[in-house]
Amino acid sequence: MIEFAPADLVGLRLAHSPLVEVVTSGFALNRPRETWLYGSWAARVRPLLAGAGLRTFLAVISGPTCYVPDFLTPVPATARPSLAEELRVVAATPLDRVAAEVAAAWAGHPAPPEIRRFDTDPAGGLAELVRQVQRYFELAVAPVWPRLRAAAEGEIAYRARLAAEDGPQALLAGLHPRLDWDGSALRLANGKPGQWSLDGQSLTLLPAGFAGPRVYPLTAGPAGRALWYPPRGYGQLWAQAAPAEPSAPLAALLGSTRAGVLTLLAVPASTGEVATTLGLSPATASHHLTTLRNAGLVVGERVGHRLRYRRTALGEQLSAIDGVRIDGR
């Protein structure tokens, strides 16, 4: 349970962290029960990682205590930090904290040389860890980074709309099936026993494409505390080869292709991504996106140099008519 009163809503914010994606992707590699979600990604990545010299990084995030050092995932000070910005924060971590947190990941268990190095040479161990994180990101995360960032952008925009329309408490509505806010605390169903307090610190919500279907409370740092959770549509994020089928009522209302486009936009996508995923020509994808935009069902937002489309509130409502009679009866 996380103590979280209405006054804490003032400090609630959202961000997307490259390092959280790095760490949760490392978890995903070791979860055979989630092959249905990450299987194709893991199959591509494992051969690339073999012999890549990542023993320190992998040992740090896979300690037998199931604790990952908090310093490795600093709470972002901005909404969209780059990996380089976050690694600069990691590299500046006080060495006594680095040594203590790495040791905690292996407490009570025989540690490999890569972990023991942090006792005798924490500066060298930290420098090597930062280098390996950069290398791991290049091999495992960078190829899917545009999709991860787009999914997070869509989640952040969706939560911001809810807050603007229904008040800041709506930021927590439907955040995750295992999370429930009763006005005084965030309760995690089937989570580890215990109670956490923000102690006056702010809480940052960090959607991560590699987190799903899990939620992770609570990491801490100088910028406050953070909660990791999967963004909406995270399953579609990994199902490139088999995009979700639109519901029959939605297809009947919009036509199958246009309904497919709207369904696909559970995760924001560019015109080219829509065309590739649905097997359309770019001109056809652009035509359907323009029609949906003119109807107020999607909106285009520029992310860097790319224009991505996401569903509006009306588009979200319309996409939820699965199994509902269109005439309302």
C-alpha cells in the first residue's frame, strides 16, 4: 500500500525513462512465461547479447534478492529524458550508495567477480556498468525505441486529457488492474506486503512498454519516487505481425479498414507505420487517417521529426464499443 492522499495529487506527474525500459527489458529476457508478449523481441535480441561483454549489467539487474539498485533508474527530472542525460545522473551517484545498493542485490548469496568489484573499486565498477548499459541499449532497446516512446507519449497524452477534463484524481483512474486508489492510499492487489509513504516527495508515473503486464512500486531518488506500469495498448506494441482485430460493431460503423486503423492507434503511430502494419499503401493509410482526423477520432502530434497519430477521447470511446449494439439497444 502506498500512502497517497488528495494533497499528493499536486506533485503527481508523468515521464518516460529510457533506463526504466532498459531494466524492465532485462527482466523480460528472463521471463519464459511471458514469451507470448516478448517472444519475438527476445529471440532477436539474445543472439546479439551473447558475447557482447555485458556481465556486469546483467549481474546487477538479476541479483538473487530480486532487488535492482535504485541508482540505476533515477526518477527523471524532466518528462522525456534521453539515455545520455539519465546515464550522467547514474555516473554521478555517490560511490558509497553505489556499493551499498549493488551489495543489497546479492545480500546473503555468493557474488560473482563483477559484483565483488563494487566493494573494492566502486568507481571502476560504476564506469563499467554505465558503459555496458549504453551497449545493451544499442543492441536491445534502440531498435524498438520509436515504438516505446510513441506508446509512452500516447499514455502521457491520454492521462493529461483525463486530468484536464475530470480533475487530477483522474490521472489514477484505471492506471492498472492491480492498482486501486481509495482517496488515501494506492493499493496494489497481490503485491508484496508492506506500506510505503511518499514522505512529502512527489510521485512520478513512468509508463514502460517492457513493464507489462506488471506494475512496480516504488523506486526512490532525489527527484522523488516513481511507479512503473505498462502504457495502454502495450500488447499491441509487441504484436506487429498480428494487429488487433477491430470489433464487429466498429467495423460495421466505420468500415473494416478504417476501423482497423482506429484500433491500431491504441499505440500512437505514423502514417508509414500504419501502412506497414496493415498492409496499406502510404496514400491509402494517409486517406483513412485524414478521414478519422476530420471526424474528430484521431489527432496528429509531432514527436521529434515524426508526425504520429493518436486517438482522441471520442476515438477512445468509439473503440470501446466491442460487443455493444450500435443502436444502443
